[in-house]
Amino acid sequence: MRRITALLAFSLSLPIRLGIALANAWSRLRSGQIPDYVQIDLGERVVERTVPRSFLWRQLDSSPAPQSLEELKRTLLAIANDPRPTGIVLRVDHTDLTLVRAQNLASLLAECRQVSVQRRGPNAALQIVCYLFHCNAPTYLVGVAADRIYLNPMAPWNLKGLLWSKHFLSRGLDRLGVEFDVVRAGRWKSATSSLTSEFMHDLERSHMTAIMDSYRQQITEAVAQGRDLPRSAVKTALARGPLLATEALALGLVDDVCTWMELPQRLAGTSKNPLQRITPAAEIRGLLRRSYRRKFWKAVGLIEVKGVIALGATSGPTLPGMEGRTCNHADLVQIIQKAQARHRQLAGVVLVVDSPGGSALASHIVLDALRALALKVPLAVYMAGVAASGGYYLAMSGEHVIAQEATLTGSIGVFSAKPVVSRLLQRLGVLTAELAQGENAQVYSAYARWTPVQRQVMQTQVDHIYTEFKQVVAEGRNMEAGRVEELAQGKVWTGRQALVHRLVDDTGPLSKAVQYIRDKAQVPPHLDVKVLDLGSRKKSPSLYSALAPAGLAQWLQWTTALTSNSSFKEETAPELWMLADDLV
């Protein structure tokens, strides 16, 4: 039976093999058109993975789709597997690259270099050059992962430390006649402080300082290692920044300073005409040599949780610019259940989390579905930019959790908030008559503050969810309850700090999570594994702007019902939120 299966697979692959052979023959005939260096431009918008755009989205938004790290990886590895180019020039102009994506891109450059060493040998390995028009912390971290850095003479070496700010709205809201009732579990759970405080408290200040210290340490170590400089020298440069390009050159922070037009002459190569030494990847992609690799019969599934986790399902089209802001639980559960139904076709599943959390109930429902899936197939978790609060809660479904060093995670805590708008309405001339029977009938009302009894009722609910959250973490991380309590309390950690505290198993890019599934499924090294998107959740118009200062979602909901003439109505309860602080 195995022989028959192998023969059938070989027969089906013959057209593909023949096509690759013909393409490579054509490529050899046109070898003279292969440049010394292949140019890759880093896009203005860079994302982890490409998000499918709906027809309506494309009609309303004519801007180019963002560049994905997936796409960059395919291009880099295609060049690394062809022995003819001397190197790659990564051109970096203005970009929204984040620290986490910069670390992932640096990992891609390291992978590209490793493939080229295996293909060509260490003495003829692909040279990776980074040319910077724009030099801030993320782009420079990409540069130090390259073999050489060239800086435009007009571009400053713009690493100048870290800055974080937060607006406190309490005084302004009070002038409007709006106040918030808040209950929370976790001393460091400061997501609502912007609504209830006039200034930053010492506890929050010390907490944020620790996060920024971790980021600064990561930047210092990466620069010191990439540029082969003492850490003390890097710290001095960071303290002096921003620097002129010539100052950065004198300190050994870059290899050369030149214009883009001068770069071809600075690069070694075989082309007689330096102007032909660099060619964009799009112009020679069809000339690169290809190879056929058999695929494993099972795929690695990918499920993405991106944005605020909200109750409900997607309804209606997504507006341009709103993609990835909310993630509806019903859509996620449907995707997870479909993955469970086809588990025999999957080597495993990687859950990609890029979420600050959201509704406690929605997060719990999704976690139950993920746990059911984990009984069928291996489940690994990759944390992208942020996987905190409800995002970290979902990560506890995985048997192996990977974060990037700059990922924001933790924030194990819960809160609930409601706005009280009675004074605002009075100023607007809106008078409200509200009749209540029962001591707690107005607990969800936007027209009355909580009584001591009502506040205790809400605190009990928040404490209950908080206890459940800590229990889920204790089980997921095989950790004692006392240790979980030390790491909880709403504290936020970087991925590097989380690894030290055993909140994650490893740090690195998404490929590490895929490799974990490969190892669990015992996929032979010579076989490729298809990474299958199991259905990017549909996008809905964003609620994030309403949720960032927590509780405003309910405010909007209540204010739309102000003119209701119903004799009796049940107010929608302010949800219990597992939503991280506004740190990104």
C-alpha cells in the first residue's frame, strides 16, 4: 500500500517537477541578468501576516496592502537558495515597524544567512546589507542583524531612549459632568486609571519604568552584539542620541555613510557597471532558481486572535482602517470547531495571539473551545505584539507558549466600569425619571452611582473572575497558586521577563511555534509542511477607541437609549473585562 501511495504521489508531482526544471533551465540561460545584490524594500506598513481584504474593503481603500513578514521570508529564502547573487540590500525608508516585528525580521535575516551558509558554504555566504534612510530603534535593530549598515548622510542616528505617555481624563470628565464607577482585582491593574485619576500614581510609575528598563536592555544588548561593541559604549551612545550620521560612523554604530546613488560603488561585485550592481527583487524574482520539496501529508493550522476580544459575531462589512481592532468570540469559536472537525488533516495548530484581551466571558468561551481542540491535536501559542490579560488567558490553552522578547504579556487582572452621566444630562437639559424596585436594581444604571452594597456585589463578581483567571494560569503553567499571585495583580511583563518568570516557555518568532508542531508530529527534516490559515476571523468596525478607556462602550450603548419610552427595560450589564493597560 505504501508503494502504491508513493508511486501515486510521484506521478502527481511530475508536472510540478517538469515545470521547475524548465524554469531553472530558462534561469540558467539568463544568468547574466542576475545582479550582484538583490534589493528588498521594507514597506511603510509591516505586519506579521497578510490579512485578507474583502471586496468592499478594497473598493473603499485604494492604499497598498501592508507588507507581511511571511512575504519577506519567502523572498529572502528564495534568494538564499540561489547561489548566484552576492548579497541582499535591505532598503529601509519610513516604516511603522515595531520592536517586536523588528526582532522577528532580525530572526528572518539570521535564518536567511544560515540557509545560504548551508547552500554555499561559510566562505561564500550571502552578504546582507542594510541601507537606512530612517534610523530609529526598530529599524536599527534590523540593521545590526545585517552584515553591514549604511546610513544616509541626512538621516540622524535617531536612538534617543524611550518615551511613554498617558492622558488622565478625570478632571476633564468631571467638568463635563461624567464620572466613572470602577471595581478591579489586582493592585497594578491600571487600565481605568486614566478615567478615575488626575495623575500617575507611584505604583504605576514604577511598573512602567520596569517595562521600559527591559526594552532598553534588549536594545542595548542587540546593538552591542550586532556591532561588536562594549555595552558601556552603546549606553553612552544611547544617552547622547540622536546623533549625526558622521557621529554614528565615528562611534562604530554604522559601517559607512553615503547616499543611495553612491551605494553601488561602495559594494563589491562582479558587475562592470556599478549602476547594475543592485536590482529590485520584483524584477528578477522569475529568474531565481527553484527547487522541489515534498510536503508532509498533514498541515500546520494557524488560528489568529487579533484585537480586543468581544462578545458576539461579526455583522456587516468592515470599514477601511478598522481591520484587526476587534475579534468576536462567535467567529473564533466557529473557526476552532472547524479545526477540530478536520483534526486528522492537521499535524497541530498554532494559535497566534496579538490581543490586549477584552470581555472576560468571551475569553472564557473561546478558551473552552481551544481546550477541546487541544485534546485532538497539539496546540502551540505564539504571542505577537501583545498577548495580555484576556490574550494571555487564551494562551493558557497551549502546551507550548512562545513570545518575542519585546512582546507585552501578563496583566493578570480584572475590572468592571460604568459611566455615570446624570450631571451631564442635567447640563444638557435632559431630565430623567427612573423608578427602581429592589436594592440593586440600579446597579447597571448610567444615572446613579453605586451604593456600598452595589459596589460590593460588583467587587464579588470581579474577584470571582480574578480567582478563575489565576487558576487557569496555575494549571496552564504548572505553577503554585502563591507564585501565580506574585506574578498576577495586573502586572505587565515583556516577553523576556515572562520567560524568566516561567509565564512562557521560549522566546522567538512564529517559526519556532511551527517548528514545535513539526517536532511533535515527527515530521522528517526533508519534508516541508504547509502552514494553513484556518480562517482569519472576520473583521468588524472597531470598538477599541471605546474600550481603551474602559467602560465607554457601555456609555455609548446607554446614551443611544436615552430617549427610550419603554415602561420597563433591563439595562445591559457593564461587562467584566480582562483588558490590558494601554501600553502599546
